[in-house]
Amino acid sequence: TYLTDSFLTGVGTMIQTYAGSFAYDDTQDDIMDGAPRVIVFSGDTPQAPSVENGLLPTQVTMSTGSGSAAYSQRNFSWYTGRNVEQGTLQILPYVSQTPDFAGGQTINIAAESVPVVKGKTRLNLALIAKFGTQDVTRHTAVVTGLNANSRYWYRVGNPEANAWSEPQIFRTGPAEGGFNFNVVADSQGMCAADYVVYHDTMDNAARRFRTAAFTVHLGDIVDNGMDEDQWTMATSGKAVRSTPVIPVTGNHEVKGDVSAVTEPNALLRHYNLQGMNVPPQDSSQGIYYSYRYQNALFVVLNSESLDELNGLDATQMDWAYEELSNTDAEWKIVLLHKSTYSSGPHRNDRDVVRIRTQLNALAADTGVALVLGGHDHTYNRTDVLRRGTVRATSTENRSHRGVVYPMLTNPAGTIFITPGTVGVKYYPVAIDNSIPTLKSEQPELPVYANIEIEGNSLYYQAFTVNNGTATAYDRIGLQRVTVEDIPAWQPVIEAIDALPAAIQLRHAAEVEAARAAYNALSTAEQAEVSNYDRLLAAE
């Protein structure tokens, strides 16, 4: 299943690269006309800035802020060699296609520059990897107070050496009135050709959705989280440097182990998440956090932080319940890497099955509208589900910005989406009647999705990309999910129905949760719980 064509091609490319480095020498020879050549130089040696000599920035990333002013904040991260002790971020309001950073409108922001140690790839043949370390400088900077719906130039670097990254343009989102964002998963490249496909797809998304507030990447950004060569390739595209990225921990982000690195967490090592709601946690195996953008709350889970039952750990789940239960956001969206509903090879993995049970309860109890996940490199969209059961929902076509959407009116449940892969690795789809699905396919092409939220309406559409041409692949619309429309006793009935037929000790937490939910009802509401006898039997 996992030995896909792209995997074999990637390994072959890696071997070719390493073998070629031994077979070819493109440097000048030290012999001329049969005699040794000696060059004598006296004076200072000028050094043109480059990534190799540490003067030019590399691995430049941008993310957004959170809260009421999220549109007006941008967070940056980049690396240089240790020979650059202080970095600078320059911001310039867009007035022309030729930025003049020497002009009076330029905002200069001193970075927080810290000497760190990170991994250095010695050998990576996918199944065999060898890493060393390198001494570098990590630079992070934040700009706030940007105007809404405005374009800016930016570059990062070192004024003393006049060594700057390539100038990029970014656009701030609206302060209110709705927004849109892109969603991708599993770029997970092994070689440069893989990341060309990723960046071409992201460039297509950026051209089609020029006002996207950010891009959610659902994890497995790279194939090996410790491979800094892969991170350099993953962060080098124009679109990923001009649109903020919201990263999710994937299982490939936690691959690789170099004990001497300063920051073992691959996401924290490459993205500046200042301003996000990041609770105290053990981040050695990824990170979970949340952020608010206008009327939507995004809860980013870490599907690599598991308990003894291979489910999401209790601390993380308690935090997620707290975040989703105590918000006035109209839209609640959960992001994680391991998709709980897909038709790919991971659908019956022990951790996926356990997380599916957990998210069924979390989504139903807190009114989550969408759960977006990756991991399986297939495309899957469920019907409206409540605790794993399809809920009938009225549908009508609605035109929005010239596009007709099948609109679900007040769905009493959650839609789970796996938006394919934005990379080149495609897994086969399996027919599995135990996995509720409305659209389950393998398009054999990279996919990106866009979600627009406008008041109490949400519009989702997905596109495949083939040789630079995007084709509409899927779309759905829905109204705001409101828990208030559901009787208080209904979730209790569903929680009891969801209990396994054969209760074992490992199901104690689910039984206790159903009992606690029942006890919280009034006497009149308890009378509506038609399956109470089943709860008693389970106890």
C-alpha cells in the first residue's frame, strides 16, 4: 500500500543525487596544462551572500495572529548562519510592483535572534536516514497594526551584509464581514520534484483565491520532520511565503530524532505561533493549540499525543472540550492530521478508530460544524454525522458568487472531510461499509480546498490540479450549526446508543460520561431518555 509510485520515484531520485555527487566534480581542477596551478591572493575576500555561507535567510515562514485583530498581525520565522547575529524584518505598504525598501515608508522590526542547533541531513533514503547537527541563528519577528484588506511587501535579512530574502507580497484579510481560507494536506515530499508539484498547486490556489486569509496545512508537510533539506524545499514556494500557514502536527513531523537539537518539535522549529492560544503541554510529539478568526474558532489537535488506549490524551481532550464549550464563535472547526473518517489504508488503525470515537463525542457535545483531517492521501467527505450516525438534513441549491452549492440547512451534526493530498503520494480507496461516506474517491491528482465563512453560512469547495489547470471536484454549503436547536436529552440518548454492545473495563470512561450527562438533565428531561435501561445494563 505504501510503496506507491511516488515513493519508489523519490527513493530513486535520492540515490541518483547521492551517486551523482560522487561521480561528477563540477569544480575547477587544480591542474592546468599538466602542471599544478597556484593562485596567490592578498587582501580581504569579498563574500557574496548565499544560503551556503549563512548570510542569506532560508526557511522563511509566515503565520497569522489570533483574535479580534488577527487580520492585522503576521508572525515570521527564518534561519541564517551563526555569522548573522541580528536579523531584521522589513514591511512596506504596497504602492508599486517595484518595492523601495530604502524609502521612508519602510517599517524596520528587529527580530529576536537566538543561536540554536538544528539537524543537518547526512543521508536520507526514506527508510534509512542519518542526521548530524549544524549551528545556526533562529530569527523570529512579529508585525502588528496592519490595515485590513491591504497589501504589503516584506523581506527578512541582515542590513549590515545587505543580505535579504526575495521580496514577497502578502495581503491582510477583512476585519469583519466574512473571510476565506485554503486547506491542504500531506505535501510530504521526498525529493525536489515532489515539492514542485506542491508549490505549483499552492500557486494555483493563491491565484484563484487571492483574498485567502491563511492556509491550513493538515500535517505531513515533509516526509521526515528532522530533514532540514526537506523543510527548505517545503518552505521555498512563493505561495507559502505570501499566505500565512496554519500548521498541524502530522506523524511524519515527529519522525527523526537528533537529541542535540535546540527545538525537537518540527512545527515550533519552523513556524512562529506567537499570538495563538498554546496551552502548557509536552510538545516533544507535536503541539495542539487554538485560534480565533472573526466568528470562527479553530481547534488544532495533535493526533500524535496519545494515551494508553491509543486515543488522544486526556489533558488534550479536556482542553479541547473547554475551548469548544466556552466560546461565542458561530463556527467551530476542528483540525487534526489523522482523519477519523476516510476510506484509505489507515481507516481501521487502532489509534484512528479510538480517535473516531472521541471526536464523535466531542463534535456532538460542543456543536462542531467541520472536522478536517489528512493522513490517508485519499478524498473523503461524509454526510452529516452525529455520534457516527447519519442525520437527515434538508438540502437546497444556492448560488453564491456565481457558484451553485448544495446547501444543508441547519444540519444537526458534523461533516468530516479528508481533502486528498496536495502532494504526489496517492493511496488506494477501499470500500468499507462501516465507514459512513458520501464521497470517497482517489482522484490521482493533487487537491486543495477553500472554505468561505460569511455570517451563518459556510461554503466549501475542492479542486484537483492537473498540469496547472484546476478543475472543480467537490462542493457543499451549510448553515450555522446551533446546539440550542437540539433538545438537551437528545445527546444523552445518542451517547447511550453509542456504547458498545459488549461492555468491557476499557469502556468505563464512556459509560461514566453517559451517566454524568444523564444526571445533568432535569427530571422531565430524564423522562425523555428512552434507552435508559441500556445505560443501567452497561453499568
